[in-house]
Amino acid sequence: MLEIKIIKSNEKKPHPPSDALGFGQYFTDHMFLMTYDEGVGWHDPIIKKYEDMKFDPSACVFHYGQEMFEGLKAYRREDGGFNLFRPEMNARRTNNTNDRICLPRIPEEDFVQAIRELVSVDQDWIPDGPGTSLYIRPFIIATEPTLMVHPSRQYLFMIILSPVGAYYSEGLKPVKIFVEDEYVRAVKGGVGEAKTGGNYGASMRGQKRAKELGFAQVLWLDAIERKYVEEVGTSNIFFKINGEVITPNLSGSILPGITRDSSIQLMKSWGMKVTERMITIEEVWEAANNGTLEEVWGTGTAAVISAIGALSYKETLLEINDNKIGRTTQKLYDTMTGMQYGSIEDPFGWVIKG
Ligand SMILES: *Cc1c(COP(=O)(O)O)cnc(C)c1O
């Protein structure tokens, strides 16, 4: 148990209207901080006013990118309370990321406790419009003031909160995706399976080009052969081919998504065949050409499930399911969001009341 000191802000920011939230544009009144010093460990957890901060310009994070982040949401229930969805999975993944990039571990229960207490303090910020939620962003940065290249001896663990809008204001609309065969996101042995900012820095160039060409996101291929499907933008990807659901296995360069894991478990519980294996982009095209490609979708906390209506690869455009939302895509979305908001029963014990 952490003994979190709480200093309430005496300023209350105005709340934006719930139909104009967007994503990550507004922040609540408070934030959580906890400091780490080598030889002392994590200490002085505090919830205080959300405000600007001061850092030494030589702080490690600015130069060598030693940082990690997480993302999850608090959902407003009908009865006014809030739900969290599998927060212990974010805690576990945090420590996997931390191990990979030499950040100090945080006890899982402390991580979840800090989230619960911060969300409780700012719970009037959880929006209640349909599809809206309070996005939770835990992150750790290396703060030791030095240009020496070594794991920092000081860190800051922080949590900030942002009320976010419905990802799909006009319902689940399929998106167009650009298959990137020049730039890559991650390579086995690298940090692709860690949730660290560097992966996003590396992905900007490809994302920018895809946007310029009129696509919503990039589908990344493996870094060695540019052949195997990895993930799409900031989501994991699923294909339904001839009744079977296929998703790339966690090979080391793919982020182990919690929505991915939940989707796999849900579909298996519905008696569907789900296979985690390597899949080439050619196989996807072949399936489309012989009429067995039924659905393609992405999974991630921000959008939950996003239908993919078209893929573009080497100048050919593939339309999927007549650019309509498939049955499994829709069922996954309805079930997962239903559980998160508390309107559908959760037989897995995933939903935690705040
Ligand atoms: C966070 C993330 C995902 C999705 O993970 P969820 O736990 O489902 O939100 C997928 N890919 C990348 C690169 C990510 O950073």
C-alpha cells in the first residue's frame, strides 16, 4: 500500500462539452507523481495540482529517450461510479517494459492503487456522453541530470488524465490503411514489444506519408523480409479468413495489446477458431482474391475495435467486406464496450469497480 499524500488544487478548470473532447486535448485538475532515487527506491507518492514542471535541461530523458508509457481508461457507469478494465495487465506490462529499458519496477498493486486514487480525486472529470471516457496516461521518465549514457539514477513516475470523446462519432466507420514496405516500426531484439516513446518517434515518418496519401494509418511489416504483418498504427491487427481468425503471434517486435488478448479470449469463448501465427501480406491478398477474406480489424484501448475497410499495398487497393463492418468486428466492439461501461455482464472478472 502506498501512502499517497493528496493536496487538492483550489482551482477548478472548466469542463469542455462532452461532444467536443477529441483525444488527449484536455487534462484534469490533478496528477500523480512518485520519485525514484537509486539506493532509496520509489518514494513520496503525491497527488497534486496538474501544472507545468521544471526539469534540468540535461535530464536523461531529453537526450537518450529513457521513458515508458501506458494507456487505459476509466468508464462512467450508469449508477455514476466508474469502471477500470484489466488495469493489472497495464501494471504487468509496465514492468515488462521497465525491464527492457532498465527502468525500476513498480509493484503492480501500487501502480493500480495510484490510478484508482487519482481517478477518484478527479472523478467529476469522467465524461458521460455515449462512447466517452477518461483516458489514463501513466508514464516514467529518466530525470538524472547527466549526459552520460547509462541507465538514469533518478526517475519520475507520473499519471495524468484526459477526458476523451467517442472515437467514432458516427459509429464504427471502416478506415483505409496503407501497407508500409519501406519504413519499419520495430525489429526483433529491439524494443517493439516495450511501450516506449522511441517506437512512436520511429513511426512518425511512415505515419506522415500515409496521412498525406489519404490513409488513416500504416500497416507495418516485419523489418527483415518486409513480408509478415506486424501491427497497424498503434493497434494490433486481426484477419478473418474462411471463418478462422488469425492474428500475428507475439514475436518480440509486436506490442502485446490488452485489447488483443481480451479479443482472443472473447472469440474463443464464443467457440471461434483463433490462431496466433505469422501471416504474410501475400496471404491476405490471396485470401481476398479467392473470396475467403471476410474481415480485418485493429484492436487498441483508444478505439477498442477499428474496422478496416481497405488496404493499399504496392499501388493496389484491396477493398474488404465492401467497406462494411463485419459481424465479428461489430460483436467484439459491442461486447467489449458493453462490459467496460457495465451494461453487459463480465464473466471474466476483467472489469474493476473504481
Ligand atoms: C498500446 C499499443 C497497442 C494496443 O495495446 P492495448 O493494450 O490494446 O491498448 C498496440 N500497438 C502499439 C504499438 C501500442 O503502443
